[in-house]
Amino acid sequence: MKKLEELHISVIGAGIIGGALAEALSAYCKVTATRRQIERINGLGEKGVNLTTDNTKAASDADIIILAVKPSQVVPVLRNIAEVIQGKMVISFAAAISLDIMQKAAPECRLVRAMTNIAVKVLKGYTLFSPAEIIDADELELLESILLKFGEIQRVQEQYLDVLTAMSGSGPAYIFTVVESMVYGALREGLPRKLALEAAAHTAIGAACLLLETGKHPAELKDMVLTPGGVTIDGIYELEESRIRTAFMKAIGAASARSRVLAETAREQAWGEING
Ligand SMILES: NC(=O)c1ccc[n+]([C@@H]2O[C@H](COP(=O)([O-])OP(=O)(O)OC[C@H]3O[C@@H](n4cnc5c(N)ncnc54)[C@H](OP(=O)(O)O)[C@@H]3O)[C@@H](O)[C@H]2O)c1
């Protein structure tokens, strides 16, 4: 089994996520990136990434293939490159398209389904992944060494990936909304914009690190900030009156429902393409 440094990895679909993955990997190994409108790839050439519109050649030249196209493109792309990816590991970052569908489109390859989020752009992604059963221990080790280049990782059962797409894949948008709201609050109180934004973002980072490093429940940590008769409890009272927790529960519920509908639609479309 080759080490990461000896690999050639091709990223098919160098858009927002694929471009970030290709850039991250270019520091460690040979990388090729593809998209149809190749003139829209920014900055990757300067990082030493080979650029091409030819998915088949990119897949043929590579040891490992990363798929970062939109879900509707996964089956057509896989079918197009199926012959040249036999026996190779293919890691799909597309939402909704399950391992069984991909296996049907490209039966001879060694598949992994992954979900990450936009924080991969700063190597702080959270990548959840489900390997097909065929992936052996050596491949798993190599896979993890690749995914760790994008941030933190967690192996999960595939059945959880649609909800995780709605919670963690979409998650940065929720956190940005929270940070934006805090900034607006501070602007109303006259804080300079840059200071407000930095204070809100660092507060979010600090709170997240505290949660992860202590392993304590959010309610327990929140209680440490709530001095009786103090400042924070007045803020929390307003948030509770706005039913903030219900709002977030409804948001995750709505996004999960949408994620499941998209997965079902993608599934029907993919089976149609495979069988027709
Ligand atoms: N954005 C996120 O925050 C996020 C988070 C988690 C997961 N994802 C998943 O990541 C995947 C990519 O999302 P994205 O936001 O990065 O979308 P995106 O920016 O639209 O990237 C998709 C790229 O695929 C390229 N492409 C489409 N068809 C292709 C083909 N046949 N051959 C080669 N390249 C092709 C597109 O470029 P051309 O049109 O020029 O070919 C585009 O650059 C999606 O499946 C999504 O579910 C995204």
C-alpha cells in the first residue's frame, strides 16, 4: 500500500468543496483537478495541481479518486469513468448519493461516502465518512490519513449521513447566522463592526473548544456563565422568550426532511439512469 506522499489523487469537480480538497492535498501529494469550465478554476494551478477537463484521463492516471460534483452528476461521472477506476478507492463527497447506488454505477471500485463542510477551506472541516464493507484495514488507514488533511474526521454508519448533511454539512450557515445576529446586536450598542465580528467569531471558537475539550454538556457550561442577578441571564431570558432552541430544532428538522427528500429524489433519478 502506497503512502500519502506517493499517491496521485484526482479530484473530479473542483468547485467550492473539490477545489478546497485539491488545494489541501497539493501540499502532500500529486493532485489533478477537473471541471468542465476549467477557466473558472482559481489558484490551483499555482499550487502545482494539474488541471484538466478530461475526467477519464484524470481517473486513469490517479491511485485514488475524489468525487466532489453535485449529487446529480455522481452517477453519470462514475459510469463514464467506471472502466478506469476498477480496483481504485473512490471517495464521494456528494450529498444524498448512497454507497449502493454508486456501487451499481461503478461496480468494481472501492467506495467511500463522505460528508464535510465548508470549513475545509481553512482545513477545519469535520468529515464524516462511511466506507463500503470491501474497504480493508490498510485502505482505511490510508483513507483516514487523507481525510485528516481536511480537518477532524469521524467514521459513521451510512444511515446517519443524510441528517448529518443537514446538521454538519449545512451547519456553518447556522453558526454564521448566530455570529451575524450577535454582531447586529453589538452594532446596535455602538461597537465598531470589525471588533464586533472578531469578538463574536472568537467567542464561537472558544465555546466550541470548551465543549470538546471538557466533554461537558452545554447546559452545564452555560450554567457556569450564569451569575445570579448578573448580565448573561438577562440575555438568555430574551433568547428563551424568542424560543431560540425550538427555532434551531425546527431548522435541523426542516433541513433533515429536505435532505431525505433530496436523497430519495436522487435515488430515483440514479436508479432510472442505471436501469435505463
Ligand atoms: N458547499 C458546501 O458547503 C458543501 C458541504 C458539504 C458537501 N457538499 C457536497 O459537495 C459537492 C460539491 O458541492 P460544491 O458546493 O463544491 O458545488 P460546486 O461549487 O458547484 O462544485 C461542483 C463542481 O463540479 C463541477 N462539475 C460538474 N459536473 C462535472 C463533470 N461532469 N465533470 C467534472 N466536473 C464537473 C462543476 O464545475 P463545471 O460546471 O465547470 O463542470 C463545479 O465546479 C456536492 O455534492 C455537495 O453535496 C457541499
